[in-house]
Amino acid sequence: MKYIFLSFLFFIALTFCGDKPSSLQEPNSSEDSLPIEIQKLQEGNKIILQLNARSGFGIQIDVPNVISASAKDGLVIESQNLVFAGSPNLKKPEYYLNLKPMELTFQGKGKLILQGKIFYCDFSKNICLPGKIYRELNI
């Protein structure tokens, strides 16, 4: 009886521990935990996105940083130029100092979904990590 009770407690502990990480990574989340800011400037049917790392962080240059855009709720993307390019940091040339703005043209209104993988570094902890980005922007 004691063995069954301990097995039951162990099963419940595993169940609760297993549920927490999956709920934090819901695909419906509109924000990720990356130290990356995305500023949106809309001009007619053109959107200009500016990505910046927060102070104390940097985006690596020589890695496959990728970002893609998709649309829903009536928004249609006509063209997109989502390429990571910019000037290197003078003190740390393996990181971007500034990224060039990225452009999208669209028709209609709805949600713009940005997804991708960005390799960033925390300068204070001296570690670099890949991070998945997921952002929803209302257009």
C-alpha cells in the first residue's frame, strides 16, 4: 500500500513538473522573453520594422539569424525584405551596433506575425544564446 501511495505521489509530481514548461511556451503567446525590441513604423501599405537589442545585449553577426512574417485576419503580405544587415559594433565587431530597417508591403488589416531565431549575447554574463522570437503586431 505504501508503495502504491509513493508511486501515486511521484506520478503527480512528474505531471505538475511536466506541465509548467509547456504552458510557458504556448504558441499563442504574443510575446517572447528575448531582449529584442521591435519598433513598427507604418507608412500607407508599407511597414518598416526596426530590431534593436536592449542595453547590455548584442545580436551576433556571423550566425544564421532568421525572421519570417506571416499574416492572418485579413492582412495579406505582398513583399518582404527581412534580412539581417547592419553596422558592426566598434568595441565588439562580432555583434551588430545597429541593424538596418526591414520592410514589408501589405494589403488589408489584421495581424502580422513575426517568427524566427535570433542569436543574442548578454554582455554582463558573457554568454550567447539562440532564442526563438514570436511577436504579433496589429496592423
